[in-house]
Amino acid sequence: MEVDPTRVCELLVGLGDVTVLGATDEPDGPVRIHVETRGPRPSCPGCGGPVWVKDRRRVELVDLAAFGRPARLVWHKRRWLCPAEGCEVGSFTESAPYIAAARLAMTDRAGRWVTEQVGRRGRPVSDLARELGCDWHTINDTVIAYGQALVDDPARIGPVDALGLDETLFARLGRWRTQAWSTSIVDVRAGQLLDVVPGRSAAGACEWLAARDQAWLERIGWATLDLSGPWRLTFDTMLPDATQVADPFHLVKLANSKLDECRRRVQNETLGHRGHRDDPLYRSRRLLTKADERLDDRGRTKLLGLLDAGDPKGEVRAAWHAKEVVRSIYDHHDPALALEFVTRLGRDLQDESCPPEVRQLGRTLTRWRHQIAAWHQAHVSNGPTEAANNLIKRVKRVAFGFTRFRNFRIRALLYAGRPNWDLLATVTPR
């Protein structure tokens, strides 16, 4: 059993090649442990000659909490002086990465710990700041410094055969709360967030894809997207050989939205006002968007009765049938038959007898028919992209929002980008 008090203190501090000089304990303040490095005297990095101790400078570093209290490591850093005439170095300060990385106000071990807590566990920076008794910026700067190497690890992004794009709100900035958007780039097979780029236009995604090597791009066989023109342009430009796949959820969502638009229009035309609680069409709104197979006999009877009462021209009923027929697209199993069905359906829904909302739906089906039918070949969707966006939204909620895109990107990739956390022990912040 160790009984030397100095040695016991060194063991408790847990750092190699340091001498514990003492400790200070102030009421209502952190415990401060004073240390200095030990080891062979260095040589001058300029001339290689011997150096002398010029002075010592105290650097206070945030450390892991000890015994339920915040702790500080006070490093008595030595400044070395080269006595050689004509040496350009003159003096220099010692460095010890095992104690703390350069330009960070936190010990190395504390830095790795907070990076994992924030990036991997999703803990708020403010919680850790309270636990360690420091300010928010100290924690955040450390997480960004250590996390940068993890998200930039080339091995983090492996081969991808199905790529998805989707936008998510990054922040509301300025006096007028202007929306700033970002684009999520996702491996939809693995459900991995590959990167986040500013904006929601084709430019940002194209720039990111242009930075990949050609072999990586050629491996992508499927490109999933919602019914969005910028993503279609991105894939047309950067992945011309990939088969584009329209997301089934967004197509059905579009059909439901056109149905609701039709219902609200007919409501205004027949009664002259927005839907009220007792209006038939208003009462039918949830039954209309419910899947037909989920309606029991009572629900179907109620829905048909409400349509009879509030839909004199049968426009809402037609939009309801159109929605159900769109849903039946995914009952087909043969890709060729599916394409034929979508093509015919798009043409039929544009008939002059259809409500204007249904005709708009028909034009969309015609314009995206190949992407819609491609789902029957790939059986991939943008669902993993939406899941990645949900993880991003969780990071935003925990952080109470972001104002700097760099912080947003690194935090999102640490949480949803599946970095190799085993590398954290080897990271040296730049």
C-alpha cells in the first residue's frame, strides 16, 4: 500500500510524468491541483543546444469533476530560454499533449470525455458546463476541436449504393428570423448521415458530390428523393446513371394534401366560409385521409353520409377515390406493370371531368412516373433520410438551436453520422 502523500496525490491525479506541487481548496469553488511536468530537459528546437528555465506560467485547465466537485488542473508551464547567440528561437514554452491540447482550456482527458458525452450520448453542452463548473464556450470549443477529426475521418464514409437527399431547417437567423436551411446527405441502405451542407438548392449537394472520387459515385445505383426539383436536378447532374426513386410516403402525402385542398375549396364554394364544427365536410376531414382498409363499416357509412350531405357535385368524393388509387400503385409487384399503371393513372387523372386538384395530381404523376415506378425495382425509400433528420432535430432541441453552421454540422455528424468512436483516444486536436 502506498503511504507517501506526494505519491498518493500523483496516483489520484492520474497523469504520468507530472509532479503534484500541492492543492488549493476555496469555499464554494473548484478544487485546484497544481502540477508540473517532469522528465529530461529538452533541446532547443532551433539550434539543438541546451536550454535553461526562463520562468513558469500558470495555466488553469478545466478537469473532470472529483468527488462530486468541479476540479481544475493548474499547470505550471515552464518557458525555456536558449542562451546561444544568434539562435532565432530565443525562448519557447513547453507542451504536453497528454495534459492538454494546445489552445484549449480543458485537460485532454476531460476533452475526450465531454466530446463523447455531447456527440455520442446527445447531452446538452449546458449540462456539462454546470457539472464541470465552467462556461458553455469551453465545452463547445473542446467538442468541436476533438469532434472535427472524427467527422473528417475518411473511413467514416464507406461505399454507398443508395443515396438520399432531403432538407431540414438549420436555424432562424437575424431580426426577422429568416429561415436558414441545410441539406442532409444520407446512405439510405445503412441509415447513416454522410454529411450536412448549407442551403436546400442543388448547388450545395452538387458541390459535395463533386468532391467524391469517380469510383465512389459510379457505385451508387439508386438515388432516393421526395418530389423535389432541386434533388432531381442534383441527381441528373452528378449521378446520371443512377436510377431515381420517388419516396412512396411523399407521393401519398401529396395525394392527401390535394384531397384536403379540394375539400376546403368545396367547403368555401358551398357554404361561403371555412369549415365549422358542424359542417359535413369539416367533420369528414380525418376520415377522408384515413386509409380505406382501416375504415370499418361504421366509419365508411359515416364518411359516405357526410359526403352526400356536403359534396353536391361529387368533387371531394372523386379526390378521395384518386387518393386511394394512388395508394394502390404500391400493390403492384412487376416494375413494368407498375410503370404502365402510373402512366395510365396520370393521364386519367388529368381528364377535364376531374377536380382541379386531382388534375394537378395527375400532372405530377405524369412528370414523375419513372421515379415512382422505380420503387418497384429498388424497394428503397427516403425513410432513412427522414430518420436522420429526426436525429438532427433532436440535436437542435438539446442545443436550443444553433447560429453557426460549423457547430451544427459537427454536432449532427457526431450524433447521426456514425463516426468511429474508437478513434477518439488517438485524436490530437489541431
